[in-house]
Amino acid sequence: MTMIKKSASEMAAALANGETTSVALTQAHLDRIAEVDKDVHAFLYVDTEGALAQAALADKKRAAGEKLSPLAGIPLALKDVMVQKGIPTTCGSKMLEGWRPPYDSTVVSKLRAADVVILGKTNMDEFAMGSSTENSAYGPTHNPWDLSRIPGGSGGGSSASLAAFEAPLAIGTDTGGSIRQPAAVTGTVGVKPTYGGVSRYGLVAFSSSLDQAGPCARTVLDAALLHEVIAGHDPKDSTSINAPVPAIVSAAKNGNVKGLKIGVIKELQGEGYQAGVLNRFNESLELLAGLGAEIVEVSCPYFEYALAAYYLIAPSECSSNLARFDAMRYGIRVGDASGVSAEEVMNLTREVGFGREVKRRIILGTYALSSGYYDAYYGSAQKVRTLIKQDFDKAFAKADVLVSPTAPTTAFKIGEKADDPIAMYLNDIATIPVNMAGICGMSLPSGLADEDNLPAGFQIMAPAMKDDRLYNVGAALETALLSKWGAPILSHVSGLGARA
């Protein structure tokens, strides 16, 4: 138990020093999954045999004296939206039940090349549509801090696996906050890289102009180490940026904010934000100021329209992307019998295969793209997107990074907002602008909210391809918070974690 509570970098040091083996480390995490995942439900599929084989290979390479990556032999949980050859990939949907991809995504290929051990696939909101992981066709994931609460979404399985000590690292994807918001409510670290900084090849698309894979971890340095493994140009992805990866690991090790200008976004605080979340945010600002940063206020007036614009752009792209699930090529098929037309099979399959939230967004997106409405809705939303990017450009002219609370509240109860889509969508109000502009963002835990003793998140935003700034500021704040709290935030975990 002691080893699985360490950070990934500490585990890597233990492997390098011969204190443990990857097989032993992997088995310890598999045992932990067997012990607690019946309560957490972070995983949809655990690849016990494959994980132990990967671990044995890493140990063999280490014994032979081969040069290894910093994360060689470290276990990882993979969000079930990333394809992995021969391993079930469902995207949290009945539509893809039983599908085993014939190829690896680029992220998985990079993980394999670095000898990272993939434990299995984590639960998620169906096709990444949600903020609570309640939209999974396979049941909700529970927050390890309080099993009656949500772990965020859509990547709640990945964030919960970290908080429950089932894995030290995870991969998530972020379309409107699905890495950062789960990180905020589970007391973990999540990074949405610059759009195009990590390949989307093999990431099952929800909204192609917004989707971005990224690292999830328990510390800023661990996130940086994983980010470095998965980042870089990929000719298989036409949106991949052909430029050097920023020096994120060295930034995470330095953590010096002296002389930096940190911009507090006026529009991302105040009404609608939980008092305890704002208290922790303001305390974090004081800590950064104490480290020599200059705190300035900036205004981004068009952020007011970000949520509405996002919920036109994302559903429109989802309507287009999910048209491929037609019961003809892969996935489930319903009503396939003599005398049933292809159109009827398609209709029956999509009725059974897609959940309520996915259907809602397909219908909304199809309407927004329809003749006579395209310019009024989708076209107008894209114009707002340009204005949001211009707001960021003006703000970054005044500050090196921008900050805000990651989510307006701590984790809410499972079922509390399930029948109120607008209330659910508001969870991403602070994270959506980053995706709309294609820049990078990080969430790290800022402490526990006064009202409920649950984690609050601090969001850092930086210009495109300046991801190293996230890690520099994040590392500095993490160190200051560690001193303030006297221990890592996750050591305060209640509920399931108290039995860890």
C-alpha cells in the first residue's frame, strides 16, 4: 500500500534503485483495483494479463541495461476514448460494446515506446459528453473522496483512478474541460495541452476542433513527465503542430514565478461560484504573490458568451462525427433481419445504442447545421469563438499566464443535476474558453472547500505552445500549497481513501 501512494516520479526512482520491480508495482495496482473498484467503478476493462506482460518486458529491459524513459515500468489508466489494439474500446457507449480496435492510437504507441504499463480502460461519459460520468452506459463512476458524489466528467474514470490510488498516471481527453474539471473535484492534476500538441490519431472524435488528449496525475511533475511522453508532431494527424515540444519537465522542476505577471480573469469568479472555492483561489493568489509574482486583473468580456457558443459548435461537430455509427461497419446492430431496410436497421441501432445526452446533442447539432439555420447558429458561434480568442490575446498582452477557479463548485451528489442539462453544462463555464481558443490549461488542487471539505481546483492558462508556463506556475504553487497544508491534498481524502 505504501508504494502505490507514492508519486509516479517516486515510483520511477524506486525502480531505478532496484527497490521494486515493474511487475510488483503493476500487481500492487491490480490488487488495489480488485479491492476498491467495485465501489469506485473507475475502470470499464482491466487488462491484467497484458499489463503484467508489459511490466515484465520493462523489467527485462532494465535488467539488460537498456536506456529507458523516465516512466518506464510505471502503470497508467487509459480513458476509454483512446483506441488500443485488441483491447475493448466502448467510449462509454452501448454503440461500441464489444468492439476491439485493429490498431493503436498514437498516444498508445508513444506510451508503449516509453514502456509505460497500461492497466486498462477507464469509465467516461458516453462519447465524452458530460461533466459527471453519469452518462456512461455502464453506470456512473464514484468520487473516492465521497462515494455519493461525482468524480467530474467526461473523464471521471481517469481522475477517480488517481484519487483511489488505483493508478499513479492516467490519460484523459478535454473538449470543454473534461481533464481539468475532473481533476478539480478529485484533488488531482490535469492538463489540457495546446490544441495540436498531442496527436488526436486514434482518439474517437466528439468535436474535432476542440478535442485534445492530455495527462492526468497526482503531482505537477508527474503530469509533465507524462505530457513529454505523449506530446509531439504526428503526420497521421492533420491538426498536429510541427514544432518542438516546450521544455515542460524542466519547468515543472524549477517552479519559479518571481517577476511573472499573473492575470486574474474578472469574468471567471463571483456569482455562481461556491464561497469555499473562491476562498481557496484567493489564498492561492496570495501564495503566488508571496513568491514574487505580480497579480493583475484582466477582463475578457466575450467569455460571457463562451458557454452558449460552445453548445452550438460542439453538438454540431458531434452530429457530424457520430453519423459514422450507422450499424453497417462496426459496433452493435439492431433489427438485422429479413425484410428490414438498411434505414430501419440504422434507426433502431442508433435508438438503442446512443444514450439520452448523446441523442440530445446530435439533435441540437443537426438543427444548428440545417439549411436556414447554419449562419444564425453555427456561423454566429464561430464568430464568438474568434472574439474569445481575441480576448485571450489582449489578456496575454498584460500577463504571462491567466488564472481562475477550475470549476465553480466542488463535487456534487450523483443524480443531483442529472435532469437539468443547463445546470450540468454550467460546470464547465471556466474551462470552455481554453478549448474555444486552442490554448493550454492546467488544473491543480488548491485545497479543501470550507463548506464540505472537498477539493477545489485552481486553473492556470497560457498561450498556445507555451505549455511550459503552466508547469512553471503550477509547480511553484504546488510547493507553496504543500507547505500550507502540511501534506499532499490527497492525504486528506475521506470516504474510500480513509480505508487506503
